[in-house]
Amino acid sequence: MPAFEYSALNTKGQEETGILDADNAKQVRQLLRDSHLTPLDVNQVEKSEKSGGKAAVKRAGRVKAADLALLTRQLATLVQSGSPLEEALATTAKQTEKRNIRHILSAVRSKVVEGYTLADGLKTYPSVFPDMYRATVAAGEQSGHLDAVLDRMADYTESRQETQQRISTAMFYPVILTILSIAIVAGLLGFIVPKIVDVFENMGQELPVMTQVLIKVSEFVRAYGLYIAVALVIAFIIFKQVIKIPKWKYRYHNFLLKVPLIKKMVRGLNTARFARTLSILASSGVPILDAMSISAQVVQNLPMRKAVEDAAVKVREGMAINRALDQSGYFPPMTVYLIASGESSGKLDEMLERAAMQQERETDAMLTNMLGIFEPMLILIMGGVVLLIVLSILLPILNLNQLVQ
């Protein structure tokens, strides 16, 4: 039975929206009238992002990691409690306040009611449910352990959302501090300093070298500061567009793997994501070659992604996973060692999860240390710049007697 989205007026003249299951739009309107609602608009939920073209894709909208984690947890809880899958999807759709998520879940439920599997239903929205998510659900359905798989996926999505939030929170203060520091220094040089140094220039006496340099810098900022700011914004926009080109994006990602400190951070984040994804897929019953191919897609760094894809080819030819990954030189030795231990002991999924946890802890510690060093350094640099400006202004005052003579 298809699902229909509706908007209607209640007896108080207020607009209400929701989703109803019915054979056709006419039946939905009759159901609304029976509920003392005046139907305004009734539309059948799209079957797929592709079926409706750009309009359907736009209507699906973008689902945040936090929203995906929440709906996965709700769905896992309902399925574990014994609710039929279609009822669990309907309940989850009703509980969400976001229309696009309600629309997506209702469309997936319609596919399930028609006899399709949950994985097939999720496939209609590939931009919302990635390959790894769908493959894990498919494996859970085939093995008859969908509830356990959904619970594991809920843990994974929540962990990924927490990691993203932690990184964003950690970067927020340094970014704001940097922007404010640049703005304050630019404001001092562009507006405050010129008014003060004009007093000394009118005396007609030679000023200290530091003050003269400050005046030149101030004049440069006032003359070209706006142009420099615009040029930097344009350069940033051009850079963002250029790295969307596959060839240049690959070169940029390869460059990041060669920059000190940054390369370790990039390797750690991508290794943790790869190991945790492969662990979930392997423990869910997905064949290891398919699991490696799917896990490669969650690796954001392109050279590392290609290394995983190449490793999958070597594993297909008979090579051990740890040796195939080690040959690329991108993956940390500890991760390779744990994978080797898992292969020899037959507990690959457990060792992969342990490797992911170890890399996540190491990356968190590295990020904390880097920010712990960066913040005081930025404050010291900011203080030093302000000190130079203040000294450049005070020196002529301290030498005021000489200037007057």
C-alpha cells in the first residue's frame, strides 16, 4: 500500500502535515475528512531518488550524521523489541520531526510492504544510506540477525557522529581565535594606528625605525588590505573548485600525506574509519572481498582509498590482508599487526575493531596535543604583534623631549 504525504487544516484553522497509507489519493482525502480535517495537498511519496529526477533528489534533502544515527537507533530498538519491520519503520517515521526523514522512511516502508527487502528499500536513497550501511543490512537480513546488525549499525553511526562532532568542537575555538586575531591586528593597523602616528609625523622630526616600519605597514594595510582580503577569498573559492577535479584532488590528498603532523592525522582518521567499517561488515557476514571494496569507499583520502582497492585485488589473488595493506606504506604498523593477528587467530573482526579503537584514541590524543600547542602559540604571537604596535607608538612618546628639541 503506497504512502501519501498530506497537508490539511484542522477545526481551528491550523495547518497539519503527516503521512497516511492508502490505495490512492482520493482515499487519503476521505480519511482526512473523516478525521475532521480539510485536505489542502496530497502527494504520493516518491519511490526513488532517481524516479523523480532532480526534484525527488532535492525533496530527499540531506540527512545529517546525527539524524541517521538517531533513526538507526530507534529502528534497531523497535526491531529488537519484536515489532514487525514495517511497523518499526512507520513508528520511526512518526517520531521524527523532520519532514524529509519522514518522507524517506515512508518510502522505504512502502517498498517493504510491497515485498522488497529492507536493503532494497534503502537502495532507493543511496545519498542517505551509503553502500556500507545497505550491505550490512542486507547481510543481517540474509543471516536472520537483522536486529543485532541494526544495533551494531546504530553504535557505528553514533560513534561516527560523535567523532565528527568532537573534531568540529575542537576546531571551533582555534578558528574563531585566529579570525579574531587577524581582525584585531588589521583593525589596529588600518584605523587606530594612523590616527596616533599622525601626531608624530606632524612634528617634522625623525621617528624611530620601528615607528616608521609601523607607519609603512599601516599605509599598506589601508591601501591594499581590502584587495588582499578579496583576493584570498577568491583564491579559496578557486582552490575548492580545483580540488573537485579528480586529478587535482588526488594530488592534494597525496600532498597531505607528506606534510609533517598532518599526514599522521590523515592516516589515523582514515585508518580508523576503514578498520571499523571492515570490522562491522566482516562480523555481519559480508564476504571479505566485498567488505574490503565497500570499506574503501569510506576512506576519504584518495591515495589511501586506492591502496585499499589494490589490496582487495591482491587478497583476491591469495595474499594475506595485512601484507596487502602493508605494501602500500600508508597504514600504521600497529593496525597491520593487529590485522595479521586477527587473520592467524580467526578473529579478524575483533582485531579490526581493536585497531579502530586504538587509532581513534591515538588520533584524539594527537588532535588534543596539537590544539594544546596551537592555542597558546597563537596567543603569544598575537601578544607579540600587539606589543610591537604598542612599542612603536610609545617610543616617540618616550623620546618626546628629543623630538621637541
